[in-house]
Amino acid sequence: MAIVNGKMEKQKGVLRDYLWKDAKKNMSFVVKEGKRNSKLAELDYEVLKYDTKQNLSVVKINLHTGRHHPIRVQFSSRMHAIYGDN
């Protein structure tokens, strides 16, 4: 489970993105398919609760692939950063 900023558009869904890891910065990014050394990352999610006062969603997440920070990277690319992340 994770707490993310904002209200998700859909109550349930699957996120499929290609992630690329910058080893020098130890950071991963969502990139277009075909970028050299990128790998497919896939997860499904379900919104369990939304707090209108704090504008936070509690999300249940099931990872399908093992990538570098997939939850953090995929959700933040959709403007739903993990609560507390910069």
C-alpha cells in the first residue's frame, strides 16, 4: 500500500511504462518504448480510500515486474507522487 497525493482518475487500473535507470544519479525515469536499456514496468492498483481534506489517496498496489522504484516513478509521472516525496 502507498499514500499518494491527489485523487486518482480511476478507482482501479494498470500502469505500464518503460523505465530507464540513470546509474550515475541512481534515479529512474519513465521513457518512451525503445529507449536503450529501458525495461517494462507493470503494476496494478486499487484506490482504497480518498481523503478530500488532505487530498490524499490510499492505494493498494500489486507489482508485476521488479524494477528500480516503480511505484515512486510511475505514480509521480502521473502527478500522484508518494506522500512525503519531493
